[in-house]
Amino acid sequence: MSTSPPDGRESAASEVPAASFLFSVDLEDVRSLVPNGMRYAERVPHNVDAYLRFLARHECRATFFTVGDVARRYPDLIARIAAEGHELGCHTSDHTPLERLGPDGLRADLERNVADLERAGARDIKGFRAPIFSLTDRTAWAYEVLRDLGFSYSSSVLPHANPMYGWDGFGTRCVRTPSGVWEIPLSVSGVVGRKLPFAGGVYFRVLPAIFVRRLIRRQRMAGRPVVGYFHPYDLDTEQERFMHPELGDSRILNSLMYLNRSRVLRRLDAVVAGGATIVRYDAYVREVLERARGG
Ligand SMILES: [Zn+2]
């Protein structure tokens, strides 16, 4: 895998900019997270195809943190993601938050997650994202499990208090944890008096586009990576209406889950047109983080 930027905008001396856009898809099937969800229409292959075409159009490679059950159900899709030069990372076997898995549970779960991805053609899996950013000060034991299993990084911390998760006080910088595993925290910024993510998911869709672009530009100007996350459903305008999981049955929050999905690709195009360079997380770890510490 070459780490040189496909768009050639950066010089050869800095193949991966410190201010890269770490674009990722948390590849899960939302149907498997709601009761009787499989009665709804299959949307994952269609939605992943849209992301892959977006990435191909801009000639860039990104990271897909993939749940094991998706790899089992769609091995050809996983093979295509790998064949097109993208990175596959783990997102647990069934999207179970870390505190419910516990250390031994996480170990067994990730061994299955890796095996399912490898069976579908993924190689050299180095990255992990905890479901719903459930890596906090209470589940920091996860880094030792990740080290033992050969992972080199995690991108699982929302570095601010949040109604569900969040690790307040973690800080916004990438950190090499005592286990040796890097943590690449989600980018957050002050929005209406609260620190919120802005470069992914519902926030990217719901916040005004010009405001999001400004936050992304500010992050890049500060020489920091822009760390975001998208789901298959984030760009799906045809998904049936149902209550999404983990929203506390709030109809208001659930309506936000469907808002502005038709604008996601256009907004992403504008971010790339504004100069953001999308790179794989593993390339960022190798070319920026490890290099900065003389590795
Ligand atoms: Zn997820």
C-alpha cells in the first residue's frame, strides 16, 4: 500500500500531512442493532458503494471500521473495499460496547472480528474503533487487549463529556498510551457552548455546512488531523423510517438521524475541494505519529 497522496497536492517529502482528514466509515448494518431490524430493506451494499465511488472520484483511500457480522454477510463487499486500497479495521463482532464485553470478552470478540475480516480478504489489520465511542477512563483496559492482539492504534475516544460516553480530560491530541497503542481521538470543537464532534455522522449533517467547513479548516491550519466518522446510513435517502438504537427512544433525536442525508456527499466533496487530504488511519500512524517520535 502506497502512502503517497493520490492527488499529488503534497510534496514528496510529506506524503501524509499532519493535518490529514482521517475519513472513516463505521461499517455496520443498523438493522442488526434494532429489534426485528432484518425485516427492513438491505441497504449496506448500496451505501458502501456510494462511499467507494466518492473515494475513487477523489483518488483517495480511507478506513472502514467493520463489524464482524457485516464481514460475514457481505464478504464480497469487504474484498472490494480491500481491493480498492482501503484499510479495514475492527469495530467488534456485534457492535457491543466495551463495558459489556469486559477484557476477556473483548479479546475473544476481536479474535473473531479479525478472523471474519481476514476470511473476506482483509490483511494486516491494525486499527480498532469501539462501538459508540465506548472507550473511556472506565474501559481503558482495552488498550492492553489491543496491544496483545497486535493492534497499533485505536480511534475510540470522544474527548469530552457526552450524555452517553466521552472521556472528559483525555485531551484532543493523538496519544501513545502506556500500552504502546496510539489513540486518535475524535475531533471536537466548541459549538453553542458545548464541545461537539463536527467532522462526522449526525453533526456533519445537521450543523451548517459553512460552519463545519470553517471548523475543519481551522483544525487543518493548526496542523491537526480532522478525525470523523460516517455510517452507511448517513448518506442513505431511501432507508425506511424506524427508531435508531441508542437514542433513548427520543423522537427528536431520531428525526435528526434522517436529516440532510442527501447533502452528505456534496458536503464531503466541498471539504475535499477545500484542500483536505483524505488518508487511511494506518498510514497516518506510520507516516506522521511514529515518524514524529523517531520511529
Ligand atoms: Zn458503530
